[in-house]
Amino acid sequence: MEEESLNAELRADLIANYIRDFFTQSIDRTGTGAEKYELCESLFGRADVLPMWVADQDLPTPPFVIAALERRLRHPILGYTHTSDALCASVVNWQGQYGYQCQPEDLVFTHNVANGLFLAVQALSREGEGVVIMPPIYPPFAQAISRNNRHVVAVPLLYQPGATDYRFDLAGLAQAFKREDVRLCLLCHPHNPSGRVWTRTELTQLAELALAHNVILVSDEIHGDLTLPPNSHCPLASLSPAVAQHTVTLSSPGKTFNLAGLQIGYVIAANPAHRSALQAAAARVKIDELNLFAMVATQAAYSKDGLIWRDALCQHIQNNIAHITHVFAEMAPAVRVVQPQASYLVWLDFNPLIPQVFADHAALQAWLINDARLGLNDGLNYGEVGRGFMRINLAVPPATLEHACLQLRQAFAQLYKDVL
């Protein structure tokens, strides 16, 4: 017990040190080609917005990952590199922390999770068929369907502001799964944009429906590592061997360790037929070689150091969520801050201010850009049910968040003055 207490104290100290030494510093990304900054003018019509949109972090990549990359760079040859047993073992071990005992042979590596979505749609459905999604949803879900000549079968999540905010429409899903042209359902778990973590009970209900109608579930679990306490991440495929045979899991270290620029993701498919179909689809577009540095970074991230870094990041995220929730409660209590159970993306519901304060969604968007000078993700990108919503990225240091809150306060103060 004494050793456990000592380990807990040491872990707490390491987490506090990571937050102090790495998550409080403001880093200038000028000249790095950072998409979040470089695309502001084309997306928002002005370059001076504070960009809090695309889901990468304005926080450093872990120092132990940088160190691993530097060690590899000391070797003067950067040639073709095969996918090693060590890389596969790191993924298997990492997934094991969630009670998911996948095998190295289950893995199909991709360049990112969106890549995996597109491959899954190509491999596991046919042109002209329907594929189920549950809006509001990360835009590549619908894109993977329409761009591969399938059609979207939308079963929107049920939204009721409160403790859980979003839940599955099980009756709607049952009807969709009965369709003869539906054999595939894309799940976002945890959910992007709301941050909802689906419980074991909810996942079991979904899986039972899918198994009953022989529908394959593709579960995007890239935000699973960033599940915020006291919530816990339950991989869909971990429910049972039967569910694993009907599930294709997508993940990546990219979101957790800020590695998006290195481009790596992976698919886990326990069902040999699904795996073969995915491998064939990947071969057709020559996705069979990975970025050397992406592999090095993944092995360094999926480690004991990575576990502590992840926990520190989650604590920092929770601090930021609490802060912005307080700020909105103070300056615009009608705005609903959907409380995420995972990740650093926060879904903001401005609908109570429409049309009383903002004439419509377009007016809200224009005010955020031109008055609050914030570049957020437009809720309509996540489906029509995203009307009146915006998504904000809180993977930022405290100074950036304070800057955003100051701009919001000033914009709301002027808005209320104009309205009154």
C-alpha cells in the first residue's frame, strides 16, 4: 500500500510538472505551415481571427516523442522502412489498457483515421448502398460515403440539454438497419463534436441491433485516449468476441500526442474477411507504406511516459473546459456549453439566442468572426442539426484561452449595448 501511495504521489508530481512546464507556454507557430493559422483568411475572410477550429493542439508534442525522432534523425539514411513487430506490439499494448485484447495480425495501418473511414466504406459496402451515420458528426463521415458513390442514411442523435445531452435514437437505428441496402454504420466514439462518451450499456444496445441485422459497425475511437475522468473509454470491439467480429475500429496517436502532421492511423479488424477486404482496398490505392517518423513517434507515444502525458493533458483540458464554462455562465448564460466527456473540442449551442439576438445562423457566424474575432468550426459542417452550434478547440495554453475569453466578453458587451 505504501509503494502504491508513493507511486501515486510520483505520478501526481509528474503530471503537475508536465502541466507547468509544457501546457502553460505559448508557442509561436508562424512559419511552420500550420493549417490552423495559414488558412484563416481563406476560411473566415480575415487573417486576424484567433484560430480555435481544426483539431490539433497549440501545445507541444511530448518531449520524449521529440527525443525519439531526434535519435532516429542522427542516422544519415532515411530509406524505406517496414512496419515492425515493435510498432504492432506498441499498438496492441496501448489498446490493452482499455481491456481490448486485439492481435498484431488484426492491424491495418493507414495514414490517418479519415483515411481509414474511406477505406472501410470502400471495402465493406457497395456502390449505391446506404451507410448509416448519426449527425451531428465529424464531416469526413458523410464525405467518405458520398465520395465513394454510396448514400447517407442519417439517424440524428437525440439532443436534450442536460447531463448527457446526446443519446442514440435506437428506434431510428432499428428502422435504418432493417433496410436491405444498409450493411454499414459509422460510429464516432467518443463523439465528435459533442465529446459524448458512449457507455457500455449504450454500446451494447447498438451492437445488439447491428448483430440482429448483420450490420458492420465502424467505430472511430481516435478521441478515446482523451476520455476525461470520471468517464471511461470502452472500445466497442471489447464488448464480446461476437461484437468484435462485427466491428472495425479506427484510431491514431495523432490527437492525443499532437502528431497530425506525421500522418498515421490504424484499423483493427478481428474478422479475417473484413481485414482482407480492407487490405485489398488499401492496396488498390497503394497505402502499404508508412512515414518512418510516424512509426517512430507512435512507439514513443504509446509508452509509460505517454500514459502520464495523456493524464496531464486531460487535466489541462478539464481546467480549460471549466474556465470557458464559467465565462459563458457569467457573460452569456443562455449559451449552452455542452460538457464534453472526452477530448478538447467543445460544442457550443447558441440556439437560445436565435432569433432574439442573432437573426439566424449566418448572423451568429458573422458576429463571431467580425466582432469576437474568433475562428471556430461552423456547426453546419456537422449536418443540418448543427445549425446554431459552433465547435471550439480548447487544446491551448491559458494565455490563448484568456485572449479568446476577453474577445468574447468585449463582443458580448457591445452586442448587448446595441440590442438594448
